[in-house]
Amino acid sequence: MRVPIVIAATLMVSACLFYLTPLRFLNPVDPPMYDVDPAIAYANMLADPEHFLFIDVRQSSAYKVEHAVGAINIPLQNLYNDRFALPKTGKTIVLICGDGRAAGVAYGYLEHYGFLNLQRIEGGLKAWVNAGLPTLKGGG
């Protein structure tokens, strides 16, 4: 007679643990990330520069070596403090990094804080350069 009681108690504990887990940590599907082709992003930014904020999230040393024309540098670790100065509406924030991974982290981080106006350059600076888009070298 003790075996059914132990099983029932185990099921109740399991159910309680599942219930106590915050639902925001149980996303079965990753939220979509809006990736944009570098050439399309550049054309959009040229057509309406006031509507975009272009942010390079790499370290300052990498940014000074080479960066996409029009990008400002806010290293990933500085987003915690600098997010308060970023617009949540009115402008599209376009994120770029070396290969797209760090920009993906920045995207997820900003999205967590309510930014819904985000885009990520697909393939990062590598794809930007491969598309023949302009860059500045040497901290320009």
C-alpha cells in the first residue's frame, strides 16, 4: 500500500515544481529575429537615414580597425547602461557585429527590455564587406 502513496506524492511534487517554473522560461520556440540582407539594409538607410540607428556591438578595438559606414559603436557590454538612451519607437535599430552572433545576443537583450524596433545585419560585417558595401578603416 505504500507504493501508490509514494508514486502519488512524487507526481504531486513534480506537478508543483512544473507549476512554479516561470512560464517565460518555457518557450518551446525561439522568438523570431528579424535578419536583413546587408545590401537591403544599406539601401534603406541611405533612402531614409533619419529613420535608422545603426549600432556596431563589437569591442571598440575591432570597431576602430574597420566598421560599416554609418555605424556607431556601443560595445555589447555597454548596452546595459546605454539602453536607456536608445529609442523604442520612431527609429529602427540596426545591429551589426563581426559575424552576426554578438548582434544576435544584443538583439535578444534589447528585445527583453521591450525594444520591438530591431533588425540584425545577416552575416555581420563579413557579409557587409562581401557585398561590397563601404567601410571605414583605422578608426575613421
